[in-house]
Amino acid sequence: MSQLPLHARLYVGAVILAGAGLFAGYLSHFRFEQPVLFAALLVLSSVSAALKVTLPLTKSGSTMSVSYAVDFASLLLLGPNETMLVAAGSALSQCHVNSKDRNPLYRTLFSMASLMITVQGAGLAFHALGGGSPAMGLVALARPLVGAATVYFLLNTGLVATAIALSTGDRVSTTWHMNFLWSAPSYFVGAGAAAAGAALVTSAGYWIAPLTFAPLYLTYRTYKVYMGRIEDEQRHVRQTSDLHLATIEALARAIDAKDQSTHTHIRRVQMYAAGLAKAAGLPAGDIQGVKTAALLHDIGKLAVPEHILSKPGPLTQEEFQKIRIHPEVGAEIIAAVPFPYPVAPIILSHHERWDGKGYPHGLAGDHIPIGARILTVVDYYDAVTAERPYHEALSQESAAAMLKHEAGRALDPRLVTAFLGILPSLIAASNLEERRTEEAPAKPAPISAGTTAVGLVPKSGGNAFENIALAHREIYALYEVAQAMGTSLAVADTMALISSKLTKIVPWSGCALFLYQPESESLKCNFAAGVDAPALLHTTLNVGEGLSGWVARTRRTIVNANPRVTFEAAGLNDPISVASALVCPLYFNDALIGCLGLYHTEPNYYTEDHVRLLERVAEQAGAVVHNAIVFEQTQEDSLTDPLTGLPNRRSLFVHLSRELARAERLKSEIALIVMDVDGFKAINDAYGHQVGDHALREVAAALQGGLRSYDLCVRYAGDEFIIVITDCSREAADAKRRELQDRVGEIEIEVRPGRLIRLAVSAGAAVFPEDGTTYEALLADADHQMYRDKAARRGQRTAPQAAHPDDFLAPALLESIPAGRPTARVSKLHR
């Protein structure tokens, strides 16, 4: 009885108490003046009660028998008091004899009590309308008999219909009309047959009684045939309804699979919604409407672009406006389907809020359909406890806390309380359903090697809904790759973004990008990441060598080749972990620009689907990588002096600003040395700019050769050079200045056949933070020191030997080299 709703339990208890009260009240009136007749009627009533039919329109397992005709006969022959016992016996037989399931005690007691009440009510009506013994004649007996039959019918069916309606949540009138009204004629026929039988027994004796069994049996058979037809029709309707619902569910799950990580989401929401609808006391039709709406509530998302549904970050205002249309679209689609219960209004309003701040119509409170409020609560809970692209899953405790917080804001507070009360049982039922689904035997089609992309389809063979979801994820992964392209301008940064997105659809352990060098017919590795691949960085392969070289020559993708071929071609003979490779060519305007190689630690890992996806990505990546190459070349040109190949003054500013910040943080020193070629204008004037350019290149090479790899030498302007030396004290800076001046002083340039000149530079050094803490202060101090050095060097120089006017070379600034004097370095200029 505990499974019944509270009001149903109260009603059943009241009827049982009423029946017990009647039995106790009339116990003293039992006479048993005809014990044989009483016993015969009791047995006959019990036997006829066993000839019962199930009411097909109820869900409570109620049955109906023809024992009421015997009860009428007993009422006429024995009176209402003894008939209570006859009716109680028939109720006991009907509940336990020839029953498929064992009836609980409360149902048996209710059936007995309701028949006792019915018999007493019918007896009162019979006597009130002038009824007496059957001997008074059928004409005189007609009026009280019809009245008693009417009362018997109304009481018997009304008491049972009320119990059924309270148990199922349906209306009493609806239950009575659908299940019992049609049986009214049989009660009157049974009453007439009972009166005729009682009259025959009274006038002809008990031996005529068996003849009365025939009408009872015919009535039972009529009921049986009629109920069988109704049951067949119901079965057909139920099968058709189940077919329609299964079709709807399949389509809804297919749609839902596009933006859910698991196809159990929609089943779970449906189960939660149905449970909450029952707890809220909704009628059966409305509960079915909620279940159907739970299946279809997001069908309007067909009108929302997939990249918005799967976007991992917050939506823009425009994207959110696009999302907001899906309830109206879904309701418009479903409105064309003639469901026998409300579905479209629930779908339309399932994003309304209790406080009126929802959409699409801003409804508030009880103005929102209760089905929509139910769906909002369960969908909210399931959304926050499931992993989504835009948030991580919350625990059940955190989700319950959020529901309580939103009660009275976004959610109906009464429904939140009811939902949290039944949530443990709903979760248990949902987990059981998921286990049954997982354990159900499946016969997936075998997946042959090279036909499915590992990582895109479950290795065990996914079902249709998983395949739909995975196909959607493939589309979104490609969209993410496309988004990543172009967000960075450098080759390494671009490839880092692309490769990180690529691994979602084409998994890799190592990744390398080889760029084609057309001038040398070779490939240079400009990007490498992951396992083993970083060893390839900056290595060079000739076209035709290694896997990338083969791809560059044949312009064809290679799959599951041995990566060791590439490593050995690059001169790397150390052991490697990667065992399979997928290498694809990259093009821009039909011209090869390089090869993208993916490596995996598992042998024969890559499939035809992986090839398809990588080639699709390569179609877009080729142009992006080409643009990155162009950008890097342009950037390098903007930061490099084209004559000497040294960094230019723009590079100096960037580098020195960074190093000054580092030195200030680490409390270290930086030296800045400014150098100026002595008499450079005279060289240009006397021998032309070609000789001057050659002199600058020689000075640049000498200075660069005297520095560490992480020091910076810059051609600042004209014949001025600036050197930046990190972690350098005053003494070290002065020593390095003199060393570099000596290196330049060793340079000899042959300006004419047999005519050599030696170069010289003036230099000044400034040290951070002693001589300044800013770029400008250090440059000004070093420049000042350089001019002081130039002035001092000018005073020390002597005029060269007499020379031909054509060989005049500013004797105050440059010294001629006497014949036979040894030199450390001679540079010839071929003119």
C-alpha cells in the first residue's frame, strides 16, 4: 500500500473501515434461516467470481466478474445482511482464484469492503422502493429491482473507479466513463436474471437452480469476447504508439548526439522529467507529454550553427541571440505533430525563468507551463553534471547546491524541493538503465584496418549515435584547426597551434614540418615537437632522401612508413621510440612548400581516415605556412642590414630593451660599445662605394668573429657599429673594445693591384648601470667615449709615405702599408 499516493491510501483505508463498520454493525442481524441456500449461494458466487475478465483500460490490474448476478439473487432470497457475506466471499475469490499475480492484502480488503457497502446500499434501495420476496411477481418487483440494480452499479463501479483514479492520477469521471459505464446494461440484465432465477427457485424448488447457470456463463463469455477485442485493439494502439514514440526517440537521440558527448543524456533527462512529473501529481497524459517533450526539447538546435553549439568559450552577444531562437524553432516544428497531449508549449517555454528573465517570452512563475518548469529543473541539473565543451562536470553535491541557489530565481522552488527529494532514486534508476544498455549484446560491424580513424570512432565499434557524435566532433575539430590557422604569423607558432588542434582528429606522438628550399633542392626542418621529432629540428634533407624527401619528390602522401628512414637520412642514428609515420605534402598555388610529418609510437597506427583528415588540413595549412614564411622573411629583412647581414638598429632597440630589463632584475652589468670606421668617407671618395661596401663587410665579419654567440653586433648607421655584451664589467668592456679594435686593425684591403690599405676603428664603451640606465643614456655616453678615442687616435697618427695623387687616402686618417711589412689579413677586391 506504500506505493500508492497519499490520497489513494487514505481513500482505501476509509472504504475498508466503512466496510468493517457495516459488518460489525449488522453482525447481530445474521439469522442463517436457510443455511443450505446460503452455502449454495456462497459457493455459486465464489465460482462465478473466478470467471472474471481483466479491465484492459486500467493500469491497476482491476478485474470484473459476473458474480453480481448471484449477489442479486442472494439479496432477493436471503436479504442484505447474509448477502454481505456472500459478496465478501465472491470478492475474496475474485482476488485470489485464477489470478496471474498475487493481490496485496489491502486490495483484497478493499474489494470485500466495497461489495459489503454496495450490497447494503442496494438492499436499502430495494426495500425503500417496496421490494419484498420474489413471490410478489416480476411486475411488482420491477421498480425496486431497477432501483437496487442502479444503486448496486453506481456504488460498485464508483468505489472502484475512485480508487483507480486516485492511484493513477487520472480524473474519477474519466476513469469511470472509460472503464465501467459500458457495463451498465449487464448489471440490469444480471438483476433481471437473478429475479427470474429467484422466482423459479421459490416456485419450483432448488433443482431448477442449475438452469440459471446458463445465462451467467453466456454473460461471462460475452464479456470475455468483448474484452478480448478491446485488448487486441489496445495492443494494436499501444504497438503503434510505441512505434511512433520509438521513431521520435531515435530521431531525437540522433539530433541530440550532434552536441552531446554521450547518447544517454536524452534518456536521462526523460527519466528525470517523468519522475518529477509523477512526484508533482500530473495526470498520466501530462506525464506522457513531459516525456515526449524531454525527447524533443532541443530539436530547434537544428537551426543553430554547430560551431556555436560546440564553442568552448563564452558566446558573443550575436551568438547568444542565435542560440535563443531554438525554443521557438522547436515548438514550431512540433506544433505540426498532432500529439494527444501538450508538447509544443513545453518546448517553447523550457528556457523561461521563474523570475521572468528567461526567453523567448519572459514568462514568470505559474504562467510558465508546469511541464516546461519540470523540464527546466531536470535539464539544468543534467547540464551542470555533464561534461560540456564550455564547462567541466560538477559533482552531485555541487549541482544540488546550485539548484537550491537558483530556486526562486531561474527555477520553480517547489519543483526543486520535490526533485531533490527523489533525486537519489532517479540517479539509481538511471545508472541501472545505463548498465543495462552497456551490457546489452551488440553486433557491431567489424572495423578493418585502414578504414576508420582511431580516436574518431570507438575501437570496440561504436553504435550509430556515437558515430553521429564523433562525426560532429570531427567537423568541429576541423573548424578549430581552421580557426587556429592565421592566428599567429610565425611558422613555429602557427605550427604549434595547428598541431595541438590536429591531435584531436589525427593523434600523433611526434610532429615535424620540413620546408622546401628550391635554391638547394633540399628540405629543412623548421618545426618539431613531441617524441623524438625535436632531434630533427634544423636538419636538412635532400629531395628524395628520407620520408619527407620521398614525399617532396613524388608529391604523394605516405602512410605507416618507418620513421627511422628520415632520422638516418638526417644523420641521426640514435634509437627512436616512434614506429609509424604519416607524411603529407603542403602546397600553395600548386607549388610545393614543404612536408608535414606525423609520427606515432605504435606500428601501423595510421589509417585511411587519418590520411583523409590530414590531407584536408594540409589543403588549408599550405597557404597558412606560406604566409608565415613570407612574414618571417619580411620580418627578418626589416631587422637585418642587407649589406653586412648584421642586425640593424631596430633589432638593437628590441634586444637592448629586453637585456636592460633583465640586467635590472638580476642586478647584472651590460656593456655597450660604439665603433666608427676611421676615414670611411675618404675610402668612398677615393675608391668608390664598392670598395667602401667591401670594407664594411670585412669590419662586420671581424667584429662578429670576436664575439660570443649570444652577444649582439649591429650595423647602426653608415660606418657605425654597436656591440652589446651581457654580463660585462667596465674592465672587461675596455678589454673587449681594444681586442675588437686590434682585430679590425689587422684587416688589409687591396684597393688596386699591389696597393693595400689597412682599416681602423675608433671605439667607446659605456656600462650599465654605471654610465646610464637607459638606452639613450648608454648610447650617448658610448658615443662620447668613441669621439674622444677618435680624437686621441688622430693625434697619434703619422702621415704615410708620398703617394700618387690617385692613391691619396686622407693621410691624416689612414696609414699606408710599407712594402714588405707583414700583415695578418689581406682582403682583395675584384673590380
